[in-house]
Amino acid sequence: MTEETRSFDTEVGRLLDLVVHSLYSDREIFLRELVANAADATDKRRFLSLSDEALALPENAAVKISLDKGARTITIADNGIGMGKEELAENLGTIARSGTAAFAATQLAENKAVDKPSLIGQFGVGFYSAFMVADHVEVTSRKAGAEEAWEWASDGKGTYTLKPAERLDAGSTVVLHVKTDAEEFLEPFRIKDIIKKWADNVALPIELEEDGNFGQVTEGKALWRRAKSEVTPEEYADFYRHAGHHFDDPWATIHWRAEGTLEFSALLFIPGSKPFFPVEERRDSKVRLHVKRMFITDDAKLLPDWLSFVSGVVDTEDLPLNVSRELLQATPVLDKIRKALLNRVLSELKAKAKDPEDFKKFLENFGTTLKEGIYEDTGHAAELAGLLRFASTKEEATTLDEYIARMPEGQEAIYYLAGDAAHLKTSPQLEGFAEKGFEVLLLGDPIDAFWPDRLRTFHEKKLTSVSQAGKLFEAGEVPEDIATLCTNLAAALGDKVSGVAVSSRLKDSPAMLAAAEGGPDLAMQRLLRRAGRPIFGPAPKLEINPTHKLVQSLTTKENLTESALLLLDLARLQEGDLPEDPAAFVRHIANAISG
């Protein structure tokens, strides 16, 4: 028979231009698409052989890739179901006709076998990604059970040819004649990197020819598809290090298969140590999305940013992708997967939290990140807060539940002091709380200035900063000379404070700063000031201890300007802050000492 020349059945010029220049973001995708086609063809043959032994796959079935720099060709061969003449015309001569989709619509509908094939291709355009790197493509194919083979060839410019060919066994061989600007794909190391990235876990072995010998370049394990009972701790650890580029052992391994209306497999890991780069600085997703074992993207945002330390793989057969298989369609399926993953990780953390010593290690590594979750995800804020441990004025580490259980009669709120960890225990803010027997949480992380306001309550107990708890310590009747002193100090300090008041909370310190009514917490103000950000709301107020000798000495002083500024700076220092004007502060101290 002679060679036939046919035209593509669609407006091929525009469609091929779309595939080559717009559909895919990276040229290397061509190899993923052709390997996916080869894997599908092999899985179709395996599936059909269940009812026809004559179609059985050879024992050494694999995708074999050969490179010829001299001839500038890449050859990809498989042992799949193959295609006859008209199938080549239908599947490769009609753009956007998927042989896989047609197979699924017929064979799978008729055959109820449990061992159904995991077919990757859906749209019938992946093959044409070959033209991103090749200016001429040849496909030689022999259908399983047939005697003859056929060759399809095209330069992708509107026509293709069909002619008889020779092939010893069933399957297909794709030969790409590589463009001059795509020579990188003729290098074995480049091909290995692409396969490792996109198809390392495809069940079918992928082999690359080097020095005349074929060697397997893929793992093909897909641990997440195996039963937990079949995977050893060593295999989990090896996969964790290999897939996530870790060097430690996982602190937790989460492996399960969701079944029912939505089916997917997941293998997630929580690291045993902090990353080299702080999590709060690098919050890239580390959970890779696979569809039918084939890697699709690591940017699917399957977990929220505050769980960015979790790494692993999610593999599904139910997720609709866009035509390039690079971008995810907006779909309820993806939302359900995200919700299921988040709930499963939270359940694991709750279970692990029952071992306080072991959970302490996790919180040392990622406790700050969970606090970010409280701030960012109000839907799970209470759950995350319940997992955390805090230092307090009574305990080295306590949960919020344990804190509430210890609350004495008359205490209505959960009190906390946020600030620099080195100064928390000696803060004058705590003096009155100790006398009342109220425990105070000591929060030393910078983010502790933010999340309590977002959480607001825990088990109906309001979280209240001690700097905003002035009403607990409002003084009763104030002596006339102290009341006058408050008025004069406020006048001397002007807009540096929102007022000066007497407080019963101070026992050993002469003065302290407190948040004004409706004003921001002092720790928040310090962070904003250090970051050069504007502070909205009233200035803090100065509270004084009427029984302190320094305060009493000021009641007889005529000019209070310098003393008022000194008192304000002393209050700032006690909170771990710096005086507003260090040079002036030194002068005020010197003047006070010299009398």
C-alpha cells in the first residue's frame, strides 16, 4: 500500500499554535504528556487482557526512552494496546479527540471488573505538546492482536501521512525530530530530571538508554497507594527525605485513603525539626498533587499557609483538570479534598498532643506557625488555641483548658501579658494580679501581640491583656494631694499619655503604662513602633502607685516637667522598651541623683 496524505480535521494551525505557545507553561511538559500516553496505552492493554489472555503484556513491559544526539531524535516506545490505521487517523489526526476518553466511555461502562485501569489522558491534546520541541513527529504503532503496523507522521502544519510500517510487537513508538533550540532535551541528565519530577511514581517502569543499555530511572513505588500494613517505617522515612528534601525523620506520618463519594490517597509528613529557613518567611506549599500517580502541581494550596510545614502527596482520580493538566479548575472536589486534609491533620495533632513531652518538641518547632493559624483562620482558631502550651505566672507550660480549670471564683477572663520574653516575669503589670490570685499567661512570641484579639474568647472566657485590665484595679477615694499630682503630671506629659491615674495594682513599682480605654495593647504598640508603622487609637495612660516614696516626693515638687518625663521613661524601661530620648533620660537621672 502507498503512503496517504490527509488533513487534520480541525483548524489545526490555530490549535497547534495554541498548544505549542499558550497551553503549557514549560516545554519540558511534552515528556510528561507522552509518558502519560504510553502509560495509558499499557494500562488499557493490561485491562483488556483480563478478558482476553492473548493481549497479555510482556513481563518486561516498560516505557523506553532513547536519545540520539547525532540524528537529533528522542524515541519513546511502549508495549501498550497500540493503534491501527484508522485509530491513528482518529486519535492523532483529529485534535482534541482523546482515545483514552473514548476507551473510558465504552470499555469501562461495559466491564465492571474491580481492577479498572488508572487512565491519565482526558483531552486528546497532550500528544501535540511534542511539537513544542520537535519540528517533525513520527508514530509507529501495532495494535495488540493485529499483524500489521502503521506509521503516522506530521510536521504539525496542517497535514499528516499514513503508511504501512514494521514493528515486531504490539505497542507504539514515538520519534521526535528535535528543533535546534531544544537541544537540552537530548541530554540524558535533563530527561532524568524531568521524569523524576513529573512521573517518578508511575507504576509502569520508565527506562532510559545510556551506552547501549536501558536502565530504570523511576521509583514507581507510590507508597500512598499501598496499604499502611505493607509499608515499613524505613520506607516512610526514605520517601519523606526523598520527596521533601529533608534530612531528619518525620515527627508524624499521616497515611490514609478516603473512600466513598470522593476518593483519594494521601501521605503527609510533619517534620521532626525546623526547616533551614523560618516557616514564617517561606510558606510555599510542600504537598504535591498527583492525578492517577502523575505529578500535576505543588501549588494547589491543598493545606492553608499556616500548615506549610506539612509535606507529602495527595493522589486522586476524581479531580477535573484544565486541558493542559497544569492548572486546576475551580471545583467542589478540590474544596472537599482541602477540607478533608485539614481535618485529618488537626485530628493527628490532637491525638499527638496527648503525649505532652512529645508534643512539646512539635510546639518548639511549629508552635508559632499554629498561632498564625489562629490569626488567619478564624474557623479553626479555637481548635488551634486548644493545642498550644503557654508559660504563666503559675506554670511552666499550660493549656487554656488547664488554665480555665484553675481559675478562682470571681475571675471572669483569661488574662495574658504579651511582650519581650526576658521582661515578662518582672513586669509591674503583674503585681496586682498576684495579690488577687489571678494567673496570667506570659506570651513572648512577637505574634502573641496579634492572635489573642482575633481569638477573642476561649470556652466563653474573654482573653484580656493585663495592660487593658485597668478596671480591675480602679482606686477608691484618692487623697487630694495625689489627685492634684495626677492632674499636674498629665499636664506636664501632654499628648505623650492619655491621662494619669492612681492604680491599686502597683505594689513595688512607682508607675506603669497601661492601655487607654479602647486603645491597643501595649505589646502591639511596641511592635508597630519598632516597625515604623503608625499607631491608631489613644496614647497609653500612666498609672502611679500612691504609696511609693518616689510618687509621694513629687506631691511637694513645684516643677514636675523633668520628673514626669523621668517617671514615664522608667515605666517604659520596666516593659522592656527604650526611653523616647535616651540622652534626655540620662540628664534627668543625673539631675535627680544630684538633687
